Amino acid sequence: MNGERVPRILLDTGPVWALLDSADQYHKRTALLFRHEKKSGAELWFSRITHVEVMGHATSSLEKWFRKEHRLDHARRIQSEIDRLGFHIIEHEPEDFALALDWWRRYADWPIDYPDALIAATAIRAGFTRLWSYDDEMIRFLEKAAPKVACVRARTPR
């Protein structure tokens, strides 16, 4: 990219899951935007808590219907797809947890959960300027608490 810094986007759980689940309401838009961002040279990242949430959802959604072996196979397929898509995973640092907890206390009347606050804190610490989320409450929270982090919304490229 001619010495320019590679654009990086941190993804919330919703877009990751939408990309992996063809039945998700945002799947088609997410796949289009994913291809557009990759083609433009962007690196797509998600945090460890997002990884945990995606893998938890992948296995718990099958819990009452399938045996453990089937759930493990599904989890392996999901992880394999994450690897194939070339996502990068960022780990959380102690200061991310501290800031997320501070926000969670300060904005207790907002409908934001701790994982979303942790993702936002990690975005700030790691210097992300774009966060991809379909969660309207998280987007509102970022606009208030982290205005330097712009949100990638559910629009598709033209």
C-alpha cells in the first residue's frame, strides 16, 4: 500500500456471526462488505471476547438438539472458517478490563453489556479508528464514550 498504514477494522460479535451463518439476516450484506473491505486492503480483527462469544453461540445453539460430538464438530468447522477468512485476533490487556469496568459503572443506565464495553476499550487502546457493529446500542455508546472510533454500519458497498 505504498508505505501507507493498512486500514484495520475491529469487529463486534454480530458481523462475525453474520458472516459465518448463512441464515443470519445480515449475512448477504456482511459477505458483500467483507469482500469489499478485504479487496480494499483492510485487515479485519476481532477481540478474544468476540471469539469466545462466537464459539459459545456456535455450540450452545445446538446444545439441546445434538450430542456433544456433533457440537464439537460444529465448533471445529466454525473455527476452521474463521481461520480460512483470515481474521486477526487481538488479546485484551489489563487496562482494557479496567476501562470497560469503569464505563460499565459510569453508564449503568445504558443498555450496554460488559463485553461490548471491553471491545470498545480494546479498540481505543489498540488504536482502531473503525469498529464494525450491528448493535445500535453499542454504536450509540461508542459515539458518546469513544468518538474517535467510527462505526462501520450494516450498509453495503455500491
